[in-house]
Amino acid sequence: MPVDQTSWDAAVRHLYRDAYAYVATGPRHHEDWALDVLTVMARVPDPRGWVGVDDAAQSPEREGDPKYPFADHPPEYIAPRLKEIDRGSAENLLLALTESGCTLANLQYFAESPDELRAMARTILARYGDGARYYTNVQKQGSRPGTIDFTLESFGYSPLSVYMEDCGLVIVSDTEVGLVWGFAD
């Protein structure tokens, strides 16, 4: 399903309107995609000029630290903390990141039905194509490897930011790397 800029922008703006979030995409230049993740964290321009979300953009803490609120980590720190998940789990994670807590209970705050919200999440994923791979720092292991179980009461994560809680999704295609991240204290 191809996606256009208008549908992408609408989905991103709507889903993350109430979250303290970072949604950005950058070009993929390296075989080791963790290098590209660091570039996206440092706010490289979107290669297509499409909208993102950067709630920390005006934070005084960013002065002298372009990656803020992400901590300054080397690439060899990043990749081991991100576990590959399947597309269905990535879709659910996009919905869980709409508020703090990283839970699908966040869907109750929207007027749209769960199916309408899932369509928006699929729109976001469609940008990266069918061959994209998905990685997360969230640890809610599902019954099958590569899945996340959002019915679990508690979860863990490997923090990549300066916040007490940061949960996110890295989307890796042949040409782009996307980040959708939520933060909370």
C-alpha cells in the first residue's frame, strides 16, 4: 500500500498530538543502520520533507546537545538494546506510543475506533515499504519470538534517553530509517 505525504502527515500529527514524542525519518547510508539511527536522533532533515514530531525541539537542554532528549551513545551501544519485532507488533507499538505508559489502553483517549487508529499506524509503516524491519527497546516478550505482548501488566525497556521512561520503534528500510519515540518521567 503506497502512502503519500498528506496521509502520512495526518496520521503522525493525529496519533502523537498528546504524547511527548519524537517522530523523524532520515536517509539510510550505512549497512550498520545503528549509525543512521544516531543521525536521525541528531535531527537530520527528512529526506522527503515530510512532517515529524519533535516535542523537545525548543528545550533549553538541546543547546549544545543536538540529540537531546536522547543520551549520547556510540553505535555499538544502540543496536544490542534494540530487538527485532514483527510488523503486527510494530503496528501495536505505534499505537502504544501515543501516550506515556506504552500501553494499548491509550486508545481510549481517541474518538476514532481501534480499526481507524490501526489504519493510521499502517499508514506510518507503509512509508517504509513491505521489506522494512522493525526494532524496539521495549521488553514485553510475546508468546512467539519477535512479538510484543501488550496484555502484560509490566514491561521493561533499554533506555536510550535522559528520561525515566523512553519507549520507541526503529523502522529500517533499504533507503530510510525512522524513529517513533515516546518519553515520560
